[in-house]
Amino acid sequence: MLSQAVSLSSQPSLPSLPSLGPRDLQNLSPCHHQCVATLRGSSHSSSSYVSALAVDGDSLYTASSDGHIRVYPLDAASSSHEQQQHGNGDDGCSSSSIAMAVATSDSSVKCLLAGGCGGLLLSGHQDGKIRAWRRAAGSRRNGDEGTHQRLVLRAVLPTCVDRVRTFMLPWSYVQVRRHTWRTWVHHVDAVTALAVSPDGALLYSASWDRSLKVWRTPAFRCVESVPNAHDDAINAVAVSHDGHVYTGSADKRIRAWRRDTSERRNKNKHVLVQTMERHRSAVNALALGLDGKVLYSGACDRSVVVWERAGDGGDGDGEGRMEATGTLRGHKKAILCLAAEGDVVCSGSADRTVRVWRRGAGSTGYTCLAVLEGHAAPVKSLALVYGRDGGGVRGGSAALVCSGALDGEVRIWSVLVPCLLER
């Protein structure tokens, strides 16, 4: 079934691609790292879990399978770190912050997208809808008063305008099941991934219904639907700075799409430009690093495949095809989530750990900077932030790694690497 597309099971790792980094802890680069905060929602049921994370400025948004969205100030991580240095905490995480839900829905949240859409927070849901939230008037954006923040629902996609304009047109209907027809603007299964174009004009949504849809902001009008973008459920979508759209699916494939500039009648039409096949099992996550020049894909085969553009020549024209250059190995179970920024990529796994990798200067391979352990269940979502002062290492650059897991907890980790920003 499509609803089982994101699998926690693990498959054999890839033997045909070279490993780009060490597997053993003994080969880790010297790196100070520790958990600085544990976050728990105030109303998590025993069956709910953290399903998505997103960062917008100094705010960390968390979503759960019970339909709740919460917000925490990231500055709280620094204060938690200071408390830990004074002897609080017994497991490395000094404190537990509790926040009330700032938004609720009657459907499980599958993904979050913050930034790039006019200050809105977007959420994809199990019911096939996308919800756009805005900060309520008078809500605090930062600071310790996190519970004073509140989100109000601005729109539900597809919007009423989209539904009305397609309702009366017979050609707008597509068959989704044997005796079921819906208009083409609807997702008919869970919305699993969201991404926005570099200029913020287009929103992309991927679903377990195997479709990729394109929405024009800020009206959120559906302008295109690719009904069978893959042969199985789509689990991930990512958009590069040059406009390439990448989708990862349970069919083991990654596909690259691009707007057809030769199409005058429909300037929003996207065409398939490449199908990338290296994984031996379902692709669960995608992330772009180095300004979109490197694509990372994580799958149930326990490996992160590194893709780089061939023939780009460094001019950024983006005309070259993506080629697999190697894999990052070390996880013992399926890769469930990825986060990348610059030359650092984080991978979360069903083995309950997060690995932090750094690309070497001049494409000299990758170093595993840290293995973050502490979750009691598979790590389902990640967010990566640079530029925070975690303290503890003079002259070091601090990165915050936020991880959400099926144990219902969000952990914030401080990773301090003296040479993190060097090339």
C-alpha cells in the first residue's frame, strides 16, 4: 500500500558505489558535540510521534502525528547549554522544554515548510491537503515566551477558488480508484513533501498518490499536476537554485524535472530531464547541499548516495546531468531523513542515531564528524542550523542539529567544529 511507502525496514547496502567516508568511530574527526535540549509537547499522546521539523529565523516548528504544530525559540538551546554546564541533567540533555500547540488540525502532519512563502508556515497532511498558517497579530516571534505565539489558518489547498473552477469542467476529473473520480487539483493520498522555487513563486507538493503538483503563490492556485511522476509513492522533493526539481520515490528512483521554457502556451509545464537509479530500495529523503550543486538521497538500503552535476564546469549553468559519486555508509538501518547546508549533511536513521558528515575541501571525500545518540526510537525528521553560539570551543563555529523521533521527543544538539566553515 502507498501509505506504507516510508519503510523502517532495512535492505542490503549498495556494493557498487565507493564509500566516501569512514565507518568506524575511531576514524571520527575531532569534534565537540552534545545534546543541549530535549523538547516535548505538552499533549503528546502515547501513540503520537514527531513527524516533521522546520526552522524559520529563531523559531523551531515541530509537527506531530496527532495533528499538532508547536513552536520553540531556538535561543532556548543556548540557555539549556548554560544550565548543563552548571551541573543540571543526567543524560547529557540538561532540560526539557514544554510548549503548547500553536496550531491544530484533524489530520496527521507529514511535512513542514517554513520560509520562502511570504512568511507563511506550510504543512502537508495525511488527508491530502496542504495548510498555510500565518502568525496571529500580537504573537511573539522570538524569546522565551514561546507559548504566546499562535498560528491562524490562512488557506487550505486546494483552495475554494481551485475547487470551484474545476468542479464544473468534465475534463478536470481524473480517475483515482476504480469507481472514484476527483478533480486534478486534489491530492488523493498523504502529502509527504513540500518545496518552494528559488524565487518563491512556485510551491511544489509530492504525495503518496504518485503525483507532483505545482502551485503559484501567493494565491496558491494549482497550475500543474504530473499525475504519474513515479511508479510508486513519492516520499521527498527538493528544488535547486537553478530550478531543477528532484523527487524521490518508493520505486527506488530519483527523477529530475525542469520547467519547459520552449512551451509558450503553458509556462508552468515541467518535463522529465533525468531518471537516477542507484538505490536498491525505497528512497525516503532528499537534501541539497553546496548551493544545490550536490544532491543527497537516503533510502532503506542504509546508504546516503551523493550525486554531483557532471560537466557543470563550475559555471552554475546547471545543464549537466547528475551522477552518483559515492555513498556515505555507517547507519545500521534505513535512512529516514536528511538535512544539508553548505558542506555539511546530517542523516537520521531507523537505528535511532543521527550522523553528521562534512565534505572535504576539493571533493576529497567526507568525514563523519559525529554520531548523535540518545533517541529511544527511529529518527524521523531533521533540521540543520548554522551560526549559533553554542559555547565551549573558542574560535569554533556552532551548528545546531534538531532531530525528531518516533519517541515523541525533539532533541537539539550542538556540534562545534573549529574548521567547520573553512574550505
